[in-house]
Amino acid sequence: MRVISGTARGTNLETLEGNNTRPTLDRVKEALFNIIQFDIIDASVLDLFSGSGALGIEALSRGAKTCVMCDKSYEAIQIINKNIKKTHLEEKTKVIKNDYKKVLELLYGQKFSVIFIDPPYNLDIAVNSIKNIIELDLLTDDGIIILETDNEKRELENLNKLNVNVYDLRKYGRVTLIFLNRKG
């Protein structure tokens, strides 16, 4: 896995061993950042289930102003910190080791213009994390949330109950990217 574009372009990133994390494939990551390329410049980014930190690092490399990266795994936090150091992005990054609910509570009062939600697929917590983000008012008025999932139907059914609008949806093999913003 590598940084595709920007100031850290070509840097190989470390990943976690085992099946607990599932890094976003380079082709999916490249397509994602092509779609949101104009939203990333000077963005304040939240990468809620960071894993290796690849999405947050890619955003910073492409011009995001800041990024908060979070994961509850000690091993993931170690990898994120190594990757941030390797890409020389320490000054733009804050790393938090905690459960996503606690992290969102800790971030209350902050606003993010781009939020990545890419939790382990089997946990079925994506929609709940988005619900918490909306309730805590962590998304800027014109901000976007990108959800990566392998269960598009389940997520879309549950997202209908929230105050969010699905404005784009892209499928890449078994992975679906769902793009959201605030309703009305």
C-alpha cells in the first residue's frame, strides 16, 4: 500500500498483520480521491476507523489542512504513528487511541469538512457512528462523509433514518463507497 498523490506520493505505508483490518485497495482509494479532490484542499479531516492511517495520510498528502486519526487498536495506533512519521505529516495530524464513541465525544465542539467512515465490516457500527457525528454536530454545513462498506443495502436502509442525504454511490467489486452530506 502506498500514498498515491501529493507531497508524500510514492511512500510505501505499513499495514497491520492479520485479518482484523482491511486496507482500502489502491484502486478504490484513487477513485475516491478523484471524486473528492476539490473537497480535500484545506479540509479538516476525521479518519474515524483509521487502521493504518492510509486515508487520512492520502488526504493530508493531497492538501488537507489537518487530520484526526482514530483507532481503538494499540497495534493500529503504532502503525499510524510510523506512517505519519514516514510521510513527515506529524504537525498536521492528531492521533487518538479509543473506541469511536468516546473519540466522537472527545471531539465535541470541533467541525470536520471531510469524514471517512471505514469500520470493520462485520461490526455493523457505521450508521451508528454517522448518527453520533450528526447528533454531536461534528460535520461542517457543507461537509461530506464517505462510508466504505460491503453491505450497501443494510447501510442505505439505516441511513434513511438519519438527517443525511446520499448524494453519490460507487461500487468497486464487493466494496461500495457511499457519499453523504447534511439534509437540506
